[in-house]
Amino acid sequence: MDIYRRLSQCENAVEIYEIEEEIIDRFGELDMPTKQFFELMVIKLLALDKKIKSISNYGQNVTVTYANNSKETIQSKSRDDDDIIKCALFYLRNNKPKVL
């Protein structure tokens, strides 16, 4: 429970990655669902910073909805959860916010 509390208090991606490294040091390599959980936490922080209200997917299409309700749809290379997460992370890291 301490880990979840600490993750919920992170203010940037670096803090999340530090906790991830701490867990790897303590317990060894992470399984795929745990890795994806950490990536989702990073997505959440990046989305908040860019004034994104929601990120959803249907198949390969990933829809980003901003606070002003404008939407942008991007496409991941497959329907695989890992590809969708990577697509969302790439978008968030490489695009400027649409709402100021």
C-alpha cells in the first residue's frame, strides 16, 4: 500500500521511474502488467500536465480528448495493450498541449 500511496503523490515521471527502479531492486524484473501499470501512471501525469481530460481506445485508434473537448485520434501499430500504451506515451511526450 505504501507504493500506491507514493505513486499517487508523484509530481513527475522521474519520481515514478525512481519508484519503479526501487521495486526492481527489491523484487527483481517486473512482469508485463506491472510495467504497464507504471507506464499508465506516467501517462496520467503527462495528460494532466497537457490539460487532457481523457485518453481512450477502440481497436488501434487512440482518442485524446482535451479539457476544451477538442479531440485528436492517433493510431497505434496494433490492438495490443503494450502498443497502445507506447503510442499514447509517444504522443504525450512529443506533442504540445492543444489547450492553454
